[in-house]
Amino acid sequence: MSAKVIDGKEFAANVRAKVAEHVARLKEENGITPGLAVVLVGEDPASEVYVRSKGKSTVEAGMNSYEHKLDADTSEADLLALIDKLNNDPAVHGILVQLPLPGHLNSDLVINSIDPAKDVDGFHISNVGLLGTGQKSMVPCTPLGCLMMLRDHHGSLSGLDAVVVGRSNIVGKPMAQLLLGDSCTVTIAHSRTKDLAEVCRRADILVAAVGRPEMIPGDWVKPGATVIDVGINRIERDGKKKLVGDVEYESCAAVAGAITPVPGGVGPMTIACLLANTLTACCRANGLAEPE
Ligand code: NDP
């Protein structure tokens, strides 16, 4: 194995420590405590785990966490009323509605009812537009975490060929926008892409955000490339439950220059970036200097 393993856990711990430091300063110097409200509708077990872990990390960073758990059959009107209340609550600087929502709720409508300044997930249409036009916005947490690790590893990304496999609104598309913003030459691949292997082999930076266990083998990777594996897939192998990414780790690590593992790569960075976004939202709301 030749690739450098990008340790997302350690990177995330550093980001969280910096956020906690800044939060402590905000409290001491300005008497302000950032607050994050997380809204969960229904009882999806994976979502419950994510929400719990977000709440715990928020408190560990010294911020206030407000959890709102609503029944699976909550009406759209009631959910929108809660969001309106949170939008108008000065103690709440960030609002996150855990996705996916139960089928009877219109996710676009719900997300777009969040005050864009409090939209710490960066999914509101205004933030999507701001990001796409290179303006100051709230940046979606998962791609932001990937970008931070890439910048740290490469320094400048300018001129590098980047291939993003996956075009979802929450990962693939914003990831591509961020890489473009850093002057990469970006290709977005998806399920209709012709000769995906060949497209991937062009990449200096290969981001896999597909949701298919170990779909990308080592011979799709350009020697020395940086591989960012966003995928989180739960599989069973040899009678044991296991988490794997969208790339075949062993074979990709043998050719790549650097690679993120699963678990311990992109995943921990997502929550760290959520905390960072909440702090940023709080600073902006109070007209204070933003964290770097
Ligand atoms: P989506 O299902 O929304 O999107 C998957 C994308 O992959 C689609 O654009 C789809 O193409 C594309 N795709 C599917 N099959 C193929 C194929 N055979 N070849 C090429 N492209 C394909 O997933 P998400 O973006 O929400 O998530 C992707 C992965 O990242 C999942 O494993 C998810 O669990 C994980 N994830 C991890 C996070 C973290 O914190 N680490 C956060 C968010 C997600 P098309 O559009 O044509 O259908």
C-alpha cells in the first residue's frame, strides 16, 4: 500500500477544537453562545443516530443544542410553524432539518422555509445560488469537509483535474462547485456517464459520492491521485456487519497518492463542519469577525 491515509478523524478533532476555542472566546468577550437547532421527524434509526451525535458534538464544542423530535405523521403546517419559530429565535443561529423527511412532507418546501442565514446545511436555494456564483454562503458540510482535507493535502488545487462521481444536491453538485471555485477542471460523472472507468482515470482528484459499496476499483485510479471516499455503505461480509465506502480501499490505496478511509475519513469532517457553520452563522448574525 502506497497512499498516504488522510486521517479525517484527527483533522475533524482539530477543527472541533478550533471551533470550541472560538466559542469560548465569544462567550467570554461578547456574552454570546452559538445555538444549533436540529429537527428530526419520525424514527428513522440512522437519522436518530446522526441527530444524537450532532447534539453531543454541539454541546462538546460549548454551544447550545436544541433538539426537536416530531412524530412521523407531523403535518407540513406544523413543521413549517416550528421552523418559523426557530427562524425568529435569536438564541438559534443554525437550523438543521434531518433528511430524509417522511414521504408526505415536501423536502424542498421545508428546506427553503429555513432562514438562509441559519441554513447551516447549505441546502437552501439561496445558498445554492450564492455558492454557484462564488458569493459568500453557507456551504454544505460534507463537501466543505472534503475541500478542507484536499486543501490541506495539496495546498493549491489550481489546474488539477477533478472528477466527482455522483450529482446529488447534497454532495456531488456542491462538491463540484467548490472544486471549480478552487480552479480545478471539474467533471461530474453519474449513472449515465459513458466509460466511467476512463473518466475516473483522468482525475488528479477523484471524489466518490455514489452510495454503492466498493464500486470503484484501483485500476480506475490514476497513479498518485487523491481519492476522497464519501460513501457510507453498510454491508455484511463473512457474517459480520461492516462499513465500506464507494471505492475498493485496498486496490485504490495501492495506486493513489492519498486516500480517505471509511470509516474515519469524510464522515467525522461532516459534523465538524456543521459546528464550524453554526459558529460562522452566529458570528455573521452578531456582526462579528468570522472564523477562518
Ligand atoms: P444519492 O443517492 O443522492 O446520489 C448518488 C449519485 O450517484 C447519483 O448522482 C447517481 O447518479 C450516482 N450513481 C449511482 N449509481 C451510479 C453508477 N453505477 N455509476 C455512476 N454514478 C452512479 O447519494 P448522496 O449523494 O446523498 O450520497 C452518496 C454517498 O455518500 C452515500 O453512500 C451516502 O451514504 C454518503 N454520504 C456520506 C456523508 C458523510 O458524511 N460521509 C454525507 C452524505 C452522504 P444519477 O444522478 O444518474 O442517478
